[in-house]
Amino acid sequence: MLKKTPLKKKTAGRRPASKQAACCTRSSIIAAARTLFAERGLEGTSVREVAEAANVNNAMIYYHFTDKVEMYRAVLADSFAEFDHIWEHAIFKSQASAREKIQQYVEELIGFQHNNEEIRRILSMEFACCGKNLKWLADNFFHRSHERLAAIIKEGIKKGELKKVDPSVAISALVGMVIHSFITRPIAEHVIGKKLDLSPAHFGAFVTGVFFDGLGQNKK
């Protein structure tokens, strides 16, 4: 009679490796989804296409996400959660001037734009339709930054660094200067025939200067 080969027991030591593998797989899926969503949008991208781009099967997608919308929001959350870390910078907890705090924020926002072209393209599509996902993003991420920026602007008004303005309008103008400059950069560079210097230091100082001082010459 043939002897039965005893089954090998799984050791508990393999679990951390599985968690690490699962984490890597999720990251791969998010990276692939981000690229496809930037090219085709949410509606134009299928779960199957994401699975193929991430080199996984559909079942693995649904292991990590309940549906395509959850995966889409994970792509957005993954990037904006990282951006939210800028508020941990020591300057925002210090007695620094509103101008210094605003410039730090602007430079971080510019750096984010340089490193997240795909997210900017996704947001451009979201801004065009202003759907549920944009409102979800506003509730979960934009709202916190808006409140913090508004507090800095109010502080600047109180200390005489800024004129009395509506903080919400001021924030839209400030953020718009940065984001719109990146959106229109390809056209602007084609028209002028050279690269624009949108580096955090150079462009950040420009945006902060326009925000606080304007472009007009002060004639005394």
C-alpha cells in the first residue's frame, strides 16, 4: 500500500509576507488605475482594463475594492492624503507671518502639481462635470485645506498684512493662479517658444507677491 504523504502545515510566519504582497498589489492597482483614469476618465475606463494594466485578474481588483468608484476614490485619496501632510510643517504652528505661511503653502502646491500631472488631468475632468466624486473630494480633503487657509488669511487681515477681503474668494484666486498656470502651460510655452519657470521657489515667490502686493507699481 502507498503511504499517504502528510500535509504540510502553514506557518504563521508567512502572514506578514502576504500582507506586504497585498499592499504591493494594491499600490500597483492604484498606479495603473491613476494612469488610465487620467487618459480616459472614470466612465471611459473598465475594471478589466485596470486589471490588465496592473497585471492582475479581476478578482484581485474586487479583493481590494468593492467597485470601480471605490477604486477611483482610492486613487484620489492616495494623492491628496499625501498633500495633506504639508500642514504638519512647523511653520504652520509657529508665529510666522501670514505671508510666510502662504508662500510655504503655495510652494508645496506647486511641488504637488509637478509630481501629480495625472491627478491634475483627472481633476480637470471632474471640474468639468462637478459630479459626486468632486463633492466627495471636497468633503474629505479640500474642506480641511480651505479652513486652514481661511484661518491664515483672517490672521493676515487682523494683523494688517492683507486688506479686508472675503477669504473664500481670496483662496480661489490664490489656488487658481497655481493650478490654471499648470493647465495652460503647454499652450503658453508654445506661444512664447520657451519653457516657463514654474519651479516652487521662483513661481512660488511670484504668486505670493501677486497675492500680497499686486502687479501695479506703488507710486508715492
